[in-house]
Amino acid sequence: MKLGIVTDSTCDLPQYLVEQHKLEVVPTILILEGKEYADGKGISREEFYTRLPDFKTAPTTAAPSIGEFSGRYEKLFSQGCDHIISIHAAGTLTSVINIARQAAKEFSNRVTIIDSLSLSMGLGFQVLAAAESAEDGLEATLTAIGEAKKRLKVFAALDTLEYLRRSGRVPSAVAILGGMLSIKPMIELIDGEVKAVGAVRTTKQADERMFNFMRPLGKLERLAILHTNAEPRARGFLNQLMQEISQSLPRDILLVNVTAVIGTHLGPNGLGFAAIRS
């Protein structure tokens, strides 16, 4: 059985991995001051985050059309795929997966839709697990995705609550921190829900807390350091990891500037990580 893999641009996978595994990535939509951009087109992530504090109207996001998904599915079937696994961002946080489900109805039972219950490389690592297992058949691939999901950890330290507030997506667990926009909330993404796990006052304290979240995870199979246009901070954090727990880290570690479609709700200068435990 030849499997095709489809995902959406919130997976944050680097282009070389998309090409290596022949993935179909459907772009989500970024809306800036009334103009729509396909995620990754027309404005770079660096430019977006630089301009974000100064937009007169808060940026918003939208799901792709049904036709975007149908077109990708048709393409893969025309290339000889027998079945497609379409794996997407958490349905609790975005409508993308619902659009994919509607598109899949056109193809009987030939498309399996999977909710990753995650975002960014939390989704991306599940997509990689699928791609690396695809030659072993549908059941083996679904098992690989499930195993990756069970061993996944995604944490982040936001620089401010302001952008979550603007987006109207402040989770209740974070909202209880109140209107203290000067604090730096620590959050974990668990089963598609954003959970508050603490708050600090300074970037240094946030980085220390992030390190303390990672240390108990033990040996890691995969790791991505995530940031929202804060590469020096992310590299500094990675250097600390290499100095103190290098024996627990995988050989290949990704450094990812999170897509603007996610970053519009998080704001610039954030730091996080996605990890798959061994």
C-alpha cells in the first residue's frame, strides 16, 4: 500500500524535511490589516514579528478552503497513493481539521484524518513519525503516530499575555493570572489544551524554568527549540542544554522560528520546545 501524507503549515517543518519526505503541506491563512496571505508567502516570519507590535488592527488567522485539501488529496491519488493520512493542528485550537474532514468526505474511506492535539513541531514530529513509517503500511503508521503523541511534550514561555488577550484565545487557566501583562506565563500544550504551569517576571527566570521542565524528561528521541523571532535567546538556551544535559539530547536538534499563523496569538520574543521522549 502506498501512503500519502498531508498536513498543514502550522506543523512548522523545515522545507528540506517536507521535500525529503514528499509531504503535502496546506497553507493556513494570515490576515494582516484586511489582506490575506497564504502562510509563508508574501511576508517573512522575521518581518511579521518585527511589525506585529505596530499593526493598527490585530492580525487574525483563517483555515484553508475545502478545495485546498481536496486538491492535495486528488494530487496524491493521481500519483498512485492508495490511502492518505491527513494530520493536523489541534481541533480545540483551530478549525483546520474540520475543513480537512469535510474535504475527505469526497474520497469515501480513502483518507484518514488525525487530530495531532498539538501545534508547531508538536504536530511536525507526528508528521515525521508518519512519513518514516509509511512504507510499513497504514496500521503501522497509525501506531507510530500514536506512540509519538504519547511521548510528546510541548512547553513555552510567552513574553507577555497581550497577544493571547488580543486574539480572544486566552485559555481560562492562563486568564486566572489576571491582567498582569508584565508577567511571562509558562504554558504547556496537553491533549489540545493550553495549560498554565507558572509565571515569572524576567526572561532569565523563564529560561531557567524552561530548563527545569526539560531536565526530568530524560533521554529525548527528538527535540525542537521553538521561538518567536528570538533566535539569540533560542541559541543561548540550546547552548545551555548542550553544556548541561548533552547526553540526553538527540543528535539532530531543530531550531524553529514559529510560523506567523501561530505567532499572531503568542507574540514575539517567546521561547519553547517540543520534544519526543525516548
